[in-house]
Amino acid sequence: MFSRLGKLIKVFFSLFISGMEKRNPDALLELEQENLRKQIATFNQGLASHAGLCERIMGQVRKLESEQKDLRAKTAAHLRAGNKSAAGQYALRLQTIEAQLEENRKQLEQAEATYRNLVKARDVAVQTAKAKIEGLKGAINDMRMNQAMAEIHEMSSGMISSIGDRSRAGSCANQRAFAIAMIVRAGVLDSP
């Protein structure tokens, strides 16, 4: 029963929000822009932390490559000197380092692929949000145009009834100028 009541409250709240959004589309546009900013910040934070992981793994790979080179040289030197015991110990350490190096290279490759995928996901999310914002801007402009046209239509119906009246001829010109000003204010046309 409480779940039904909760769903009912959610529906009423959703209807209330939808009504508010329809009344104030500029607020909806600002909300979408703010959501885009937050989403970009979240993506960038994730990308930065993942880039840090990649850098850490690259540092480990460089360190292991240096150790590998050093151990190879030491192993070869001890073999040439005839010190097989020390050469064997260096060879065992070299095998361990090479295994770690191979594992770190795989991790680095996976981390870089994940980073590229995160960048693509961020770009897709940004493009989607920008398209939504542009759609909202277009809808707002259409709404303003429709409001201006409705006001013009309302004024024109008033002008039709007063065409025969010469004393109101000047007011018709004023109404036309007012109609053009309304369209310009709505952002649909540039000022004449």
C-alpha cells in the first residue's frame, strides 16, 4: 500500500515538474546546460584519474625495462666471467622481471583502451547534451514566434474592425511597428 502511495506521489510530482517546465522553457534550458557542465566535470575527473593510472603503469614499465636491461647485462657479464651461480641468480630475477613487465604491458594496453573508450563516451554524452540543448533553443524560439504571431493575429483582428475609421489609421501603423518589435524581442528576426 505504501509503495502505491509512493508511486502516486511521484506521479503528481512529475506532473507538477512537467507543468513548470512547459511554463518556463528557459529554466529547462538552463537546467540542461548545468547538467552538461556537471556531466563534463564528472567525465573529466574520471579521465584524469584514469590518466593517472596509465601514467603510474607507464612508470612501472619504464622501471622494469631498465631493470631488465641491467639484469641482462649482469647475467651476460657473470656468464663470460664463468660465475654460473651468480649468473643463475640474475637469470631467475630476470625471468621474474620479464613476467612482471609482460603483465604491466598488458595492463597498460587495457588501461589505454579504457581511457580511449572513456573519451569517446564523454564526447558522445557531450554531443547528445548539445543536441538536446539546441533542440530546446529551437523549441523556445518556436514558442516565442508562435506567441508573437498570436499577438500579431490578435492585433490584426482589431485592425480589421477599424479599417474604415481614418482616425485610427495612425494606430494601425503603430500596431504594425509593435508587432515587428514583438518578433524582434522574441529573437526570431533581427531588428530592421
